[in-house]
Amino acid sequence: MFQAVWEKPQIITWSQILLDSFQQLLGYELISRQDTALEQARALFLAPFVVVSHGTQTDPILNYGNQRALQLWEMTWEDFTRTPSRLTAEPVNREERQQILQQVAKQGYVDDYRGVRISSKGKRFLIEDAIVWNLIDRQGQFCGQAATFSHCKVIE
């Protein structure tokens, strides 16, 4: 039987970490949270804006990308969640990307990030007004970083 990504227990749990951390750091909800955890995971995965995250590895691996992110980066869930997050940016943009992640690690979040990213097929796009935030689990442990944005434009 087919199981949608958002129906997997580990994704439901991770979605709660994404949503809880966002609300705790920014003071408002990323999506409406009136429903069950499963329904919230579905709403986050199907949201009309991008949500991505990575873990805490030395070279962090992407561990979540909603449907909009998978479309933008032109990847399947399986490929996306095996990709080091640094590869979402071209080599020339990786130092600037790393600097913003270090800034987020220190202050909890930034809400005005813009930068160029690249899809798996080489399509370059500029993201604007992105929010990047730290992820904290229910035990208070740092467990990664996430980003969300609605605005991006393809660069020719």
C-alpha cells in the first residue's frame, strides 16, 4: 500500500519540530495548527510555499522538503533527502550561505534572507524574503535548521 510522505511517523514528528520551532522563535504560526499532527504534516507538505530543512551532520543532509521544494529543486523525495544541503547552492554562493547559517545558529532565525540557489538540473533561482530558523526538539536539543520562502524567480 502506498504511503504519502507526510503520513510517515518520522515525518509527522519532524513536521511538529518544524512548526513548533518556527512558532517559538518567530512568535506566530507557519500554518494553521487547528488539526491533528497528521493533518498538519499534510498541510505543511502541500503548502503553496517552500519549506526545507537539514540535520546536524558535519556536512548537513537535507531531511525535509515539501512538495513545492521538491518541484523547485527538481528532485524526488528520495534524492532530496540524500543531498547535502550545501549542494542547493552553487560553489560560488556556498560561503555566503554558510555565513547566514552561522548567523541563524547564533541568533535563532533571520527573516530577510535572499540568495541564489540551483536545482538538480542546473536551473538557477533567486529566493527572496526567506526565513531561516533553528530547529529544537521537545527535549530542547538543537536538531537542525530550516528555511521557508514564497518568493523566487528563475535567473536566466
